[in-house]
Amino acid sequence: MKILSYLGISVLVFIGISFIVEVTETSPDHAIVLLSHSKKQYTSPPCIEYGISDFNEFYDIATEAEAHNLDYSPDKNCVNYRFGDDGGFTHSKYLFTVILEYFGLFPENSRWNDKGGWNY
């Protein structure tokens, strides 16, 4: 009987912690980014849309992997900016949500689609 009590308490503690711990997903290599050749930097489409990155020039479209191959760095304004739970190149969610997604009990909520586009 004591074992079941300890097990129940452990499960409740784990569930409680899973509502506190955040898991951060970073942009995948196939994520679409915008390149500034004069700055040798790249930024995300949301950072351009919301005026966070000051790319005042024409920019090229590439994947994040291509930007890395060119030795371009991410725009610091975009990296440090927060869109609610999201950064310029990240998406955060609670561990509880990740577990529910893993078991198919919650729809997967990724910031990037399979083709590299930004969902939001």
C-alpha cells in the first residue's frame, strides 16, 4: 500500500513539474530565412514582418542550413526578441504539452511546417 502512495505522489509531482518546465524547440535546418549579404546575417520572416530586424536592403531567401554554410550569423535583434512564448528562431512549450503530443493526445504544434515555412 505504501508503494502505491509513493507512486501516486511521484506521478502528481511529475505532472506538476511538467507544467513548469519549458522545452525550447529551435528552428530546423530547412526553415526559411532571409539573408542580408551586406551584414552577412540572416533573420526570420516574423522578425521582418514585425520590424525587429533592420534589413533595409533587398534580401535573398534561403534555408537556415544554407545560411550556416555561408557562415552567416543570426540577427541579434531577432534572436533576443520574444513573441510571447516564441523567440525569433525558437518555439517554447511546456513539458506536459510535449508529452501529450508524443502520445497523440494533443495536436502537434510546431512553429515550422515540413517545407520550412513559418506557421506563425
